[in-house]
Amino acid sequence: MEIIDELKARGLINQTTDESELRKALNEGMVSYYIGFDPTADSLHLGNLVQIILMMHLQRAGHKPYALVGGATGLIGDPSFKEAERALQSKETVVNWASQIRGQLAQFLDFDTDAPNRAEMANNYDWFENLNFIDFLRDVGKYFTVNYMMSKDSVKTRLETGLSYTEFAYQIMQGYDFYELNQIHGVTLQMGGSDQWGNLTAGVELLRRKANVTAQIITTPIITDATGKKFGKSEGNAIWLDPQKTTPFQMYQFWLNTDDADVIKLLKIFTFLPLDEIAQIELDFDKDRGNRSAQKILAREVVTMVHGESAYAQALHVTDVLFGGGSLAELDAQSILTGLKAVPHYEVSPDEDLALVELLVNSGIESSKRQAREDIQNGAIYINGERQQSLDYILDSVDIIDGQLTVIRKGKKNNFILTYTH
């Protein structure tokens, strides 16, 4: 299967410029391509991962990726379909974020191969840092008419609420990135999310008019979650690639909770499993959706790709302990709080009686001491996953995980978290 057909079959292509010319170029030899990542946060997120996976597919097919970190454009802010202007960050903050993003990109693309299609990193601050404003207006700005710039949907949507000249000029800066990468490295293909179409075509237009070069574009679809919200850091539902911001367990749970209607589509987009294997996964999944086999495979593949096999194994272990039974004492408090964030919490005061019967009533787990005693005797009460049937049991330090919490379970599924003030 040709690479462009593979990408289309996986749902990774939303739109292209000239598909026949693009297909011809990809079939005839190595194409140099790029995607830009603005450092508007200290980590990339799942929305960016779609772009990264697209880059990985093309590199594996023999083409050469350039990962562009927007050290300059990150100082400006992209207006594309944002309701309000981004808060401008300091140069020091953007430099720091750019460095962290470079490190994240390096774990997905092959920068170490000796092959001609070795991945390369670039930063657009390198060519914008010493660019004279007057020269930029004369040498670049003259190729863009105001009518052309105003026609972009990303601009139109902000005209009523207000759009600064700073953001208005963003598309020229992104267009100039394409020009510079073409002149320096021979890049002829730019890729990005479908909401970037206006900015992407600015580069194609600049290359055509200024350098007489024909360039191409591929956009990916905007991926949404089950509620219809975009997988984006500014949408309030971000899943970050940095394990300090989103733990491997949290990421695993995110994919495990994928809606049945979306899971096969997301397997095609976010994994490298062969399409015929995904087709078989779909057949097996449809036989017993309650087993969530497709979601488990999706979670395994993405967590392993992003964080590695050991992190996946740990995320799976935490899941098995939290929801499959076993001693919670072997887990850390943060994993428990993350996994059981939706369960009722009760704060135990420093002078409170830690007798189990008293705590069960005080916390509202049981309605009365009589009911508490009955459930304890019947084996329905568990402390951190371990059954406790002693009516005289008093909680002590060994029952308080990381000095922070105790998990009480009543029956098979009713969990409660006791937290402690000091």
C-alpha cells in the first residue's frame, strides 16, 4: 500500500493541496517535510501526538522529517479559532518550554540513524532573531495582500471580538518558516492540524511567489473526545505527554475509558498496529464489548509508545490493584487518588477516634454502629484492599498510605477514601 493510501485508511489525512502531485513526490523519492510546534506550554499533549505520529509514518516510509520548534512564533501566539488572544509569555519562559518540547520530540523521531532521512530539529528563532523589521516587510510582507490575509477563517472568526496586529501577522511568520526551511533544507511539504489550513497555505503561497517553488500540504483531522471537546491543552481536558503532568496511569485510564463508538477509529490513528490486525480486533471486540478488549489494546499501545513498557506495566498493575482487588498498600497515595478521584472522601481530624466501627459511622460509610458491626462480621469491609473482620480493630500508621490516606471498601465496588489532617 502506498504511504498516502495508508495514511488515508488510518484517518490521518483531512485535506491536501494537490493529492496527485503529492502522491507522485512521495513515490518517486525522499521528501523533506516539517511540522511546527509552538512552545505555548512546557509539554506537548495528545493533540500534538497526532502530528508526531504522522511524522513517524512518513519517516518510516523513507522521508525526512524536520521538527520545528517555534521559539519565535511562540512569543506571538497563533489566533487560529481561539476566542481570545493568548497571553504573551516572557522570552525566558518560551526558551525553557522550547527546550522541553525538543526533548519530547526526540523520543518519537529517529535522530540517530545514519540514513539520509535522519530526523532534524530546527527553531524558527534562529532566523527571526536578527531579522530587520523593515527588511521583513519589504522582502516578505509585500507578497501578502490584506485581502488574502483577511480571507482566512482563523482571522474572520476573531474580527468581531478583536484581533491584534501581532496575531494578524502570525500567518506571515509561519509562511516565512516554510520559505526558510525550503531554502536551507529543501523542505517541500508542511503538515499540521486542519485548523491550521490558513497558516499552512500562506507558506505555499510565499514559496510560489517568492521562490517559484511548488509546495504541498497535508492536514490531519481535529481529534475530539467523547464529549466533542478537542484534544487540546487549552480546552481544559488536556492529556499531556510529560509524565509529571499526566501520569502513565492517568493516560492509561483515559484510553481505557474511550467510547465504544470511537475506539477502532482511534486505534487506526494513534497506533502502528497493521490495519488487518485492527480489523480482527474490531471483530473480536464486537463479539463482547463489555470486555473492553479494544480499549485495553489502545491504552497499551499508546502508553507504551509515549512512556515505555515499564510505565505501561506499572499503569496496568495500578489498574488491576485498584479495580481488580488486592492490597492497596503497595501503591502510592497519588496513584490511588488519581484512580479513585470520583469516590467519596472523608477528612479525619487529628483527635478523631480511629476505631473502625466509629470511623465507618462518622465518615457516612455506614448508617449506624449496628450496621457497621454487621458488615464487619460478614466480611464486607476492607481496609486498603484487605478484609477486616475484627469489631475491635483500630486503625494505625500501617493503614495510612504515605501518611495521607486510607481506602475503605464496602462490598465489591463501594470505595471511600479517608484523608488525614496533621
